[in-house]
Amino acid sequence: MASSGVGNLDFIDGTMNKYVYLDILKRKLKQSASNLGISRHFKLYQDNDPKHTADIFKLWVLYHCPGVIKIPAQNPDLNHIEHVWDYLQQKIQ
């Protein structure tokens, strides 16, 4: 997500692991950045979940992302997606 909007969403059937995560990034990240008008300047913003720190992911990011911002895992003050999950859970209840 960016100030200009949200990127392409992907629905996950099953459990997210490092291979599923990397596949989603390969298919959606650059296209989303382009659609949002931030292709050259985006930074991938993520916590330290094990799938985000896996060697196959780190290698791919090194060659395909202009920058990465790392934050502590599941920190609602620094991780905006935690606010989105809270909002969605409230809507479901």
C-alpha cells in the first residue's frame, strides 16, 4: 500500500510459507509498484517474520527491490498492516 492507493491483492489458500510469499512478490510486487506510480522509489516494508528473513527471499530482494525497511515482528505501532487486520476483525464480528 502507498499514499496513492493499494497494490494488487492476492488470496492465499492454505498456509503462507517462504515459497508462497516469494511467489506472490514475484507476481505482484513490481506490477503493484508500477500501478501506484512508485516503481523506482518504493521500499518493501516488512517485519522479521521467518519467511521475510529466509535466504531465498533475501537473495531475491537483493536484486529486485530498491530498498527494504525492517521492523519488529507484530508491532502494531510500527506495522500498519496490524491496524488493517484489527479493522477487518472488527468488521467480521
